[in-house]
Amino acid sequence: MIFDPMAKEDVARAVERRGPGRVPRVRTLWRGEGLEDQYGKTALDALGEKYPDDVIYFMLPNPVDPACMNLSWKRGTGGALNSSVVIQEWSQLDEFIEKLPDPESDGKIALLAENAERLQSDGRYLLFGWWRFFFEQPWTLRGMENLMCDYYEEPEMVQRLHEALCGTYSRYLDAACRIIRPDGFFTSDDLGHQTGSMMSPAVFREQIAPFYTRFADKLKGHHLHFWLHSCGNNTELLPDLIASGVQVFHPVQKHTMDEAETMRRFGGQISFMAGIDVQHTLQEKSPEEVRREVRFLIDTFKRPDGGLCIAAGNGITAGTPFENIEAFLDEAARYGGHQKNSGCRS
């Protein structure tokens, strides 16, 4: 049995909660660290052909790459990403802003042009974006510890950095929309840890959410949906994420957020790209238990009017049993489509 992908209009109906025929599959075969080394590209490609995603997913390398900005000072290298510091002193911010890249002269944009025909060829929903937004990007520039202090000690400098990032992001979005005409924008900000949010709701609301809102308005002008990946417990921030214009939230991380309570409080206000747990369920459970978890996610998050896409919660890493990956993909295709149009053919 081969499962056909949905048309872009049906994915949009799911996002907008307008009664799609079935649950869209988005980034289900997310190849994490070591997975291809373990199973081989050919075997994983075969799975992807049998259980295709309903979106074409194209992530641009992050527009803000300090290594390509010819900064006049030496950047720290090595160590964990959250401890790297590019902007070591706020006195360096003026030069950093001055040297932010221009999409019109950035080779990354050439990647879009090279792939434009392929990305637009088959009528599927095109999801475009880049990793790191208004929290992850600043902490890669200032270091996590510094940034957490900056919210309280240097909020004006954080504001200036956010302003500059927002302008750069907007220019790259304009270029992408001109070249490939995507349907949705996908980005990441890991705003949560295991038990709560990385910052207080007040800090998020005052210092970060306004830039989400500004960028969301930009997306509306291009008629794009706003998709956000954020690991950890984001329960306290979801009201502000919704208010700022986020339309699809991923992954509702298991063991950090309560799925049923999240749906009870926020279903109908935002759509969910519900991600199956890649840390324990896919790694440790039996194929039947994996299938049971897929059914649980669909039963929990699906509304009659839509509002659900099914996904991997993060990259599926080496050590995950192949039969569990196949069980996840198969159950997502079958159970996600059995209530209405099956979306499959023999």
C-alpha cells in the first residue's frame, strides 16, 4: 500500500481548523544524529517513499552566521553552543548590527533559487524557515548565562539586538517569498526546560513576544502560516505565543507538558504539530506500544475541524529500533486517515 501526500490546500485546512480530510504528516521521518549511519540512506529513503510527508520541508542555513560577518574581534570557539559568546561586550553591538548579512548578496539565497523548481513542482505544501529565532539566536550570540542576566540588567541592548534580528529576518523572508513562494514559515526557539519556561512569562511578554508579533504580521502580509518548534514545558507561554500570532506549535514534549490539559486549555486557539516522543517511546517501547502512542496523540489532539499534524518530536537518533520507526509511520498514516478520506491506494 502506498500513502499519497495531501494537496497543499488540505494541509492549510488542517492548520486553519477548517475540516481537513485527514491528519497531515509533517517531518515524521526526522533523521537525527547517527540514524543514517545505522540504517543507511537507502533503507530510510524507502520508508520515506512509502510514507511520504504531506509537506515539502526546506530549511535555510541560519541567516545570522557570525563566522561569515568579518567581525573585527576574535570570537570564542569550542565548547557547548549555549556557552559560546560572540558579542562579548555590548560595545560591540554597533559593528555587529552594521555587518549583519544582506540576502541580496548572500550565497544562502542561491540555494533557494537552485531548488525553486523542485520545491514548487508537485502542489504540496511548502514549509520554509531556519533554526533559531528571538531566544535561541541571542543566546548563541551572548551565551546563555549572559543573556539571562541581560534581560534584567541590559534590556535596552537586548531590544536593539532583537530589532536588528527582526529586520534581517524580514529581508530574508521577503527574498524567499519572491523566489520560492512558500506556504508556511517554520522556526525554533527552545523556550522551555523540563518543568517550566526558560524565562518568566513577564520577560517573554515584554521583551520577546513583541518581535514574534511583528514577524507574524510580516508573515500575514505574505499569506504564510507561522509554525514554531519549542522543546520543553511551554505551558505558561502558550497564551502569549497564541496572542503573538503563532499558528502551529511543535512538539508538546512528552513528560514535560500534559497533552490532555494542553488540548483542553488551548485546543481551538492554536493548531498542534504533535510530536511522538523520540527519547523513550520510539527508543524503548515495542512496536505495538508505539502504535498505541500514535493513536493516543491523534485521539487527544484531533478536533472535528482539524488543528492537528503528526510528527516526530525531534530528530530520531541512532539506537531507535527500525521496526519502531516503521510502526510510527504506518500508524500515523493509517490511523491519521481512517476516520475520513484514507489518503491511500493499493
